[in-house]
Amino acid sequence: SYCQLSRFSEVIYMKQKSWPIVAVAGHICLDIIPVFEGSPVIEPGKLFSIGPAITSTGGAVSNTGLALHRLGFPARLIGKVGDDLLGRAILNELEQYDPALAEGMTLAAEEKSSYTIVVNPPEADRCFWHYSGTNDTFGSEQVESQSMEGLRLFHLGYPSIMRKLYENEGAELLRIVRHVKEQGLTMSLDLAEIDPSSPAAQQDWKRIFSKVLPYVDVFLPSLEELLALLRPELFNDMKHRYGHDLLANIDAELLYDLAEELLAWGVAVAGIKLGSSGLYIRTSGSKERLRQMGASSPQNVDDWCGRELLAPCFEVNVKGTTGAGDCTIAGFIGGLLQELSLEETILRAVAVGACNVEAADALSGIPEWSALEARLAAGWKQRTLLLSSMDWKYDELICLYRRRLNLC
């Protein structure tokens, strides 16, 4: 069963432990997370008592990068902070994990660091009050100045809210992904949901994606992020109809159509994160495209070719959802680095995401990889999904919903 311990895990894990094999670049900030005993209220002129604040680094560089570090995969973190109190707090937090993790960070003397106030009440999804700061000036120079020696995979997070990366039709973003692929690495990309009133919402994202995605091997945005950028009218309609339950109403054909669009732009693996409803994956029907995925390309392209799978989440006691999507990506990247099958990789992605939500912050719930494997092997129970399409079937052998597309 794919729920059993991987035969590769311990051997490869120990071999990789001493040097960076994965880089995580892009957005980083300081998260300030007030603790709420009930639902937060904003009422002018009133005092609302809350608990102590949790402070931690946030953004893709921190959430995905440090999750990989906690799992046991040596990572190089690449980001930009200001030479200010918040910037020094971010660097200090990274150094607490390992002094080497701060070495890839750019310190900008005249700029202000990014921060986010995370409103994360219990048993509800979170919202963010965010200042972009130095993330808006992060560009290709931060990536090209870094050594790629020994790396197998490069993950870039949140270009949708990093001004220099999305302006000029994504010219800087295109330069970065091209540079990574020229080094022979596997290129992974993630987004963040945009503010509809921000300049990012005015960009032609279909044009940006048509340029960038041919150089992206693994693309794992959330459903909200994709809809906000590619189908804003549908996104607004779904928000109006479903509100916070948007991700609980899974439209299998919508997922198929969105993934079809991403694959047509050249992505090898198109994933869509669905919050508490799990992770949807479609893969290219071209074996040649899968072989071009770089240093972490699948060992068995037949196993990965032309697949459509949906992983339900594992049952947990939810304490918070901050960083859940980023940690899910860390699990997927871990599976690629371990040379696991597609089914094993997807399961580990949702397993790491489940560990994340068992803690209020983004990282303290993330275990070492061996502990994750042991929990899976012990028979961790999964949630049952209600799907709009009847041709999806739950396969007890692989612990996933599946249908074979026969595209190869």
C-alpha cells in the first residue's frame, strides 16, 4: 500500500542531510498572530480583549522553506528584508533554526521589511492584513547571485503579490524561471491570493502564465488564487454563493478545466490546493515533458503520465490554518526529493498540511520525515469527500480518489 513506509525514505533522507538540495525563494515577512478565544470583532471605539501574540516569520520562504528544514531536507532560503527592527527579527528567527538559513537573505539598507497581521480565529479560516515592503523589490538579482551547486529543486512562492515579479508582463519572473531551468533544476511555483483593489489585479495573468509556465515543472496554487487571477467574475460569484464554504463545494469539472489550461501552458504537474477538501493533481500526458522536469524528475514517467488524482485531508484537531498550503507544498517537494511515486507524493503533501493545522502557527506542528511516515503507516484516518462527478472512485490501495485519463 502507498500508505506504508517508503522503501526509499531512510536511505535517501540520510544521504541528503548534510547539504542544501532545495532552494525556496520569494516572499518572506514577519507574521504577528494574535490569539483569539472567540471570533474577533472590529467595532469603532470599543476595546476587545485578546490573548498574547505569536510572532514568527511568514510567507513562502519561511513556511515552505522551514517546513522542509523541519522535515529534514536541507534548504537554502532566498529572500529580501529591510535593515530595520522587523528585518532583524526575521533574520534572527531564521538563525534560531540554523545560522546557514539566513545566508541567502538580502539586507536592503533603505527599505522597510514586510509584515502581516494574521487574524486566525479557532475553527475558521484566517484573513491577513499585509504590508509588502521589500518583497516588492525582490527580483532576479537575488536569485542569480546565489550558487545553484548541489541543488535539485527550486521553489518560488507568491510572485502574484511581489510587484517587481508581476509588473512588465512578468519579465522578472520569466527571467528567474528561465535561469533555474538553465541550471537543470526542477522548477516549482506557488501563488498567493491577491487584493482585488491592488495593482496585481490589473495585470494580464493569462499572458504572464503563457510566458512563464513553460519553464515551470510543478505548479501548486490554491483554487481561490487561480480563480482570482484567471476567472475573477466566477470567483466573485462563487464567493457570493458559498462564502467561506467555497472550498467545500468541489466542482470536479471546474478543477479539470483549470488544470487543462495550466497543462496547455506547459506545466508538467498541475496541482490545485482545496483547503480542508484536500489536494487535486493532474499531470501532463507527455512522457517527454515529464522527463524534462529536471534534477527531481520522476523515476517512472509511466506512473506519473496523464493522471488525475484527488487526495482527501487527514482527520486532525484544527488549531489554525496559517501556512497550511505552503506546508502542503513542502510535503509534495519532499516526495519528489525522495523519488516517491505520484500517489505517495500526494499523500505526503496532504499529511504535512494536516500536521501544520494541528498548531496555531505555521511550523511547530511539522515533524521529522520519519515521524510523518510512521503516522501514515499506523493508519491515519482520512476525511470522506462529496464529489459532484460520479466517475471519481476512492481507491483503498492508494488512499486516493482517482480516475485514469489515458492521455499517454
